[in-house]
Amino acid sequence: MPKSPPAGAAIVITGGETDDRRKAAAALRQAGFAPVEGAAGGPLAATLSGDDQFREEAPVWRDDAAAEVAAATLEQPAALILFNLDHFKRVRAVVGSEIARRLLKEAFARVEDCLKAHDASRGRRGKRRGQVRHVDGDEFCVLMPRLDHSEEAAEFAHAALVAIGRPYEKIAPQVFLTGRAGITLAPHHSRDVDTLFRMVASIVHHESRQGRNTVRVYAPGAVAIAAERFELEAELSRAVRAGELEVHYQPQLCIATNRLVGAEALVRWRRAGIGSVPAEVFIAVAEDLGLIAELGSWVLGTAARQIESWRKAGLPSVRIAINTSAYQFRRLDMVDVVVDALKKTDVAAEFLMLEVTESLVLSEVERTLDALRRLQEMGIKIALDDFGTGYSSLSYLKSFALDCLKIDLSFVRGLPQDAGDVAVTEAIIRMAKALNLEVIAEGVEREEQRACLAALGCDYYQGFLIARPMPADAFGQLLGRGLMVE
Ligand code: C2E
Ligand code: MG
Ligand code: MG
């Protein structure tokens, strides 16, 4: 039941926070819960210095929650609800930490008021009333014990999200907040409070990309997502090891001439009996499980072998871009991994491009910068993917070994009608030129978008307008027809 954000907002915050999932582990620990397996490790996003009072109470609250959850029955279920504010880090960067702290307090108070009003409307007192706790910087957790029916939890969560979305006139009139809520029920989903928390954190953190600026409630049915995810984890481990993944290739063209210049390699997973799983979903799972290093090295090796086999078949060589996750750089020596893949296949470095994301640039800066510099010296091209959706700090761009910026499809979507998207795209292209970087636009679906990008001076593009990502054979056929694409 998505609702639009309130009208009249002056700051519109868009984009996904790629490190959201990592926060789950910290949040759980701070609230006195057991850590999420596999999600720990790696630097945690900076959290707002919330009220310590909440934290001190957390272990006690956990015991209370555990008792309520264990006592829940199908007739009188308990709900554990996790609220997460969207893009709060960015809000804080804009308004400063003092205002951000007040905004959080106010949002918390609104959730609490909603809960009180909900309980009052049902005549609940004492132990039957719900409780709210501040879990982590921008997250609140609510326990609703002994509900009359499970839909009550969704009703309350929705009301609370609407309340969070109201203007904060006295604190920061220019800001509006949006959030997401995940709901789990005892005994339906588990009788164990730690398991419920794990599920609810997985629902909320999992949706970080799609959940932008929307008010969403994951009602009981959606909890299937969490259960499904546990199954997905086991299946993915097996699939990666059994080699059931596949790499598809999406053509990249020169915008002025329509000449084929390369392709982006995108991993695909077709689950037996279920069908294809979206890459974003299983990449996130692989990151949490620590499988991403293995998966990433496999994609790189597969693409390198493919480049080699196209070359051996007498087809023209083009540059293939490989997506990487910040985790790969953290866990592995990426220079070694890349050198190894190139050596095994005899592919020249110039035919390889690595796509990295802004979250990588901001984590472990020195080590990353060094690895990227060495890769670039070897002749490998480095592209910054999803540019403009992550963090607003641009200062890293000049010190960072980069060859190319990729304009995120969320900006391309609104071209040429949306003046804001045109302005952002134009600014990105101009900045890229000033820094001597190539620009690739992704997600180009319509001719008018391509024409607009061409007029703004973009160099290359990819998107459904030309072709969807395709199996290696199909891309080989495309190469076989020469590099001019009609
Ligand atoms: P990305 O790197 O930004 O990839 C672009 C996504 O946009 C791809 O989704 C692609 O299929 C999709 N796309 C391409 N053209 C269009 C278009 O015209 N319209 C629209 N609406 N979408 C278009 P996909 O393949 O589902 O991948 C999603 C994300 O998963 C990727 O975003 C990337 O971040 C990640 N990913 C994919 N493969 C890998 C991989 O091998 N390793 C890592 N670490 N991440 C990967
Ligand atoms: Mg990419
Ligand atoms: Mg992208």
C-alpha cells in the first residue's frame, strides 16, 4: 500500500544506501540480540549518536520480548515490527547531526504516540500494551504482544509510517522523512525472538533499493520473503559451487556512431523449478553470506574465458565490463585475482573494465585507492557504477583512479521531460569531461532518451533500446555481424 511522500517537500532525497544491510548486525548487537550470521564484518555505516538510554534498556527489553514471543498463541499472536528510515545518513549530511538527532527523537515520539493510540483504541492496558525501542541510528523496533488478530500489526505499522512522513515543521520544515516497516509474527513465523528479529531485519534491509521514498508495509504475507530468503541462502551456496550461474552480456554503443564498443557482463541465476532470481537479490544474499568473493571471481574468470573464445573464433574483441562488489576488494587482493584471470586466458588488460560502486570508494579508502591504481596501471579500465545515487561527496572523484562514470538509470528514466533529471545528467557529463572521464549512460529504453544524452555530450550508452543482456552465444553473433549496430 504505497503512499506518496507529503507534498511541499523541498529536499528530495533519492538513491539507495548500499551498506544498509551491514547495519543489521550492528543494530542487533546494540539492541542485545544475537548477531546475524554472515552479516558481520566490514566497516559499519556511521550511526547517529542516538539516545544511550534506549541502548541501556535494550537487554532488559529483549528478555521481555522473548517472554512475550514465547507466550504468543495463534489466537493472540505477537508482532515484532522493525521501522527503518530511508536515506537518513543523507538527511543528516544535509541538516547536520543536531537537527538529525531531533528529527529522530520526533519520529520516535510519533511512532510511540501511534502505538499508544492504537492500544487505547482497543482498550489495552499494562502488559498488553506495545513497546517501542530505538534499535540503531535510524531504526525503531516495536513489540506488540497479544494482538486480537495479525492484521492489527499492519494497520499500526502503516499508521506509524504515515506519521513519520508528516512534515517536521518545527525542526526542519524542508525535510520529509519516509520509512519502511517489516513485520514478523509469533508464533506464525517463529517463537524465537532472535529468529524473528533476523527475519524482520532481512525484510527491511533487503528492500533498500526498491524502497526509495515510499511508505511501505510488509504485511504478513510478505514475510514469506524472509522465509524464502533463508531457503535462497542454502540454494545459492550450492548453485555457486555447482556452477549453475550464467553470465549475460549487454551491448554498449558509442552514442554518436552506434558502433559497438563493449558489453557489461551481468550474472544470471535460473533456479531450478523457480525461474530467474533478480541479480540484486542474490548478489545481496551472496554479500551477506561471504559468497560474493567466490561468485565475483567466477564471473571474472568466466568473462575472461569468453573474451578469449570470441577472439579465437575470429570475432572482433571489445571491452567487457565486470561488476564488482566492495566486499571483493575487502576480502581479496583484487589485483591478484585479476592478474590470475588474465594470465589463465591470455586476454589483454585493455579488454577488461571493472565497475565499482561509490560505497567501495568510501570504505577503506587507502587500500582501495591503491588496488585501483595498480589495476589501472596494468591497463584495466575502472568505471564508477550507479553514479549519483550513493553519497554526495564528490571530492574523492579527483583522487580516485577512474576512467569512466556510469550515469544511473534512475536519472536516465526521466529524460528528456524531467528538468531535474536533465540538469543532473548534464552536470554529471560536464563534470566527467572536466575530469577527463568517459561517460556511459545505462538504462536507455527510448530513442528520445538516447537523443537527449547525445545532445548533452554523453559518450556511450546501453539499455533495452539496443538490447537486453543476452547469453554469450547471442553476443558472439552480434560481434560476428560487425561492430556497426543498426
Ligand atoms: P548495474 O550494474 O547497475 O546493472 C544494470 C542493471 O540494469 C542490470 O540489471 C541490467 O539488466 C538492467 N538494465 C539494463 N538495461 C536496462 C534498461 O534499459 N532498462 C532497465 N529498466 N534496466 C536495464 P541486473 O542484471 O538485474 O543487475 C542488477 C544489479 O546487480 C547490477 O546493477 C549490479 O549492481 C548487480 N550485478 C549484476 N551482476 C553482477 C556481478 O557479476 N557482480 C556483482 N558484484 N554485481 C552484479
Ligand atoms: Mg554495472
Ligand atoms: Mg548501474
